Amino acid sequence: MEELKAVTEEISEGQKRKEETRQEIEEIKPECRKLKEEIMIISKQIMIISKQIDCNQIKANLMLSILKAREDKNFAQAAQLTQLLRFVD
């Protein structure tokens, strides 16, 4: 009888811990959703910044090419590169 009582108490304790854990998880879920949303926002911002960096790099390369073309007195190429630069954004 003592063993049965001990096993019953053990099972009861296990169920109590399981319920406490379930409640803790439910309390954490809204915070997890909020963090997920914040991560998505940050990821989108990083993508935008990355595209801006890429665009700026392309512009810088074009500007250097324009300067080089002008230095070489290749004004036709400089004009083409200048037109291309206007489209980069």
C-alpha cells in the first residue's frame, strides 16, 4: 500500500510539473511571436541596406570608369557610362 501511495504521489508530481511546464510555454509564446516579428523587420532592413550598398558600389565603379574614360579622352564611352549611371538607383 505504501508503494502504491508513493507511486501515485510520483505520478501526481509528474503531472503537476508537466502542467507547470505547459503553462510556462504558453506564457513564452507571445514573446516568441513578437521576437519573430522583430527578426523579420530587421531582416528586411538588412536586405534594403545590402541592396543600397550594392547600388552604391556600382555607382562608385561607374564613376571611376567615367573618370578613367575622360582621362583617356574617350568621351563617347564616358557619355555612355554617364547615361548608365543615371539609370542606376
